Amino acid sequence: MKEFLQISLIQADLFWLNKKKNISLFDDLISKIDKTDIILLPEMFNTSFSPSNIDLSEDMNGPTISWMKSIAKKKKCSISGTLMVNDKGKVYNRLIWVFENGSLLSYDKSHLFSLAKEEKTIHKGNKKIIIEQSGWRICPLICYDLRFPVFCRNNDEYDVLVFLSSWPEKRIDAWNILLKARAIENQCISVGVNRIGVDNSGINFPGESNVYNSFGQKILTLGDQKNTVKTIVLSKEKLSLRRRQMSFLKDRDSFSLH
């Protein structure tokens, strides 16, 4: 088990529907990372959030996931981001988690964003995953999932809750409040990676990629920095100490989702 876990957050101004330019941008930003355990990218990082453009989806052997595998191998770390994946004729907003050895896990977005009619073209996932890495337990989710505390609920199964997002400026107050709330109620470290910039529809994304500790204290922010990467070092002992000091999880109600 690793006492310290390094997570690198990348906040990028994505190119609209241009995979080549987006991958080139992330190549440049990732080259600035010296050493890390995990690299986190925003939602639909290779195209920007464009669920109506399912013609841009790829299969699990497509070029974007192949690129992620090459990055994981080169930087000797895990890397995660979401993209549109065509799996047996159904398109998912799929979070891909690639380990250093090239193996991967995936999670399909469970809460599809009806305001953008995401459910019209994207199929719904139905189950969370827990990533085991170096003795840390990580639950990776996608953007709109943040609004649903029952789905995010920690049954003492994870240490870090991750949201890879395209969250707009007009609702950024909710983003910060909910990231903080998810950290406090689940006694976990809450990590939110958001894109920045204006998309082709004129929607502004303000960044505000943030990390909160289990007391709800903000311990890292990327603010409104464009095309930037920051790495935070998390301490397992600090998290365990806070959980011993305030052992709320043991008093949680028992229920399950169906």
C-alpha cells in the first residue's frame, strides 16, 4: 500500500469535434508531468461534450484508447477520461481507466444529462466501479452523477471520489457546493476535473477543477487557468485520521439501489 498517492488534474480548453487537436493538446500538457500515479482528463476529452455526434464514437480498440494505453506506459501511471464508445451497436459515455500495464476498467455514465438530450443518443450505465490502486480505493464517476448523492454514497468502499466533467459556468456554484458535500457526507477525498473554454454552442465552461478533503476543505484548485495541469499528493494516514476523529460512516443507514 502506498501512503502517498499523486493525482494530476488536467484542465483544458477542448477543440470542438477535433480529436487530432485535442490529443495533441493533451500530449503537450502531459509532457509537463514529471511523476504521478494517476492522470485525470475531463468528460469527452477527445471531442468535447457533444452527445449528438455519435458518429465520432469509437470501439474499445479505437485510436483514443490506444493513445491512453501509450500514455500510461510512457508515464508509468494510470490515466482516465471519458469518451463516446460504441459497444455492440450501443453508444455510451464511457469512463476509461487505463493502468500502467495496459489493462483497463470502464464505467458507463449512469445519469444522462436530459437538459442536453444526452439520453436521446447515449445509453445509460447502471453500476459504479471501484478502482483498486496501490492500496487506495477510488470511485470514478461522470459529471451529472455529482447531483445524485444516493448513487454516490460511500458504503465504506472507497477513499477517493472522482468526477470527470463538462460543467457550465451558469451552474458552477452547484459544482463547488456538491463536490464539497460529497466529500463531507462520504468521508472521502472528492476530486472534480472540469473543462474550460467556450464550446461551439456558445456554452462557457469556467474550469474550477477542485479537490476537497473529507472535512470539506478545499486543498487544490485550478481556478480559471486554461490548459494547465496540477498534481496533488494525497495522504492515506491523514484520511484515516480524519475518519477516526469523525467516524460518521459507521452510523450510516443501510439500504441498497435496485
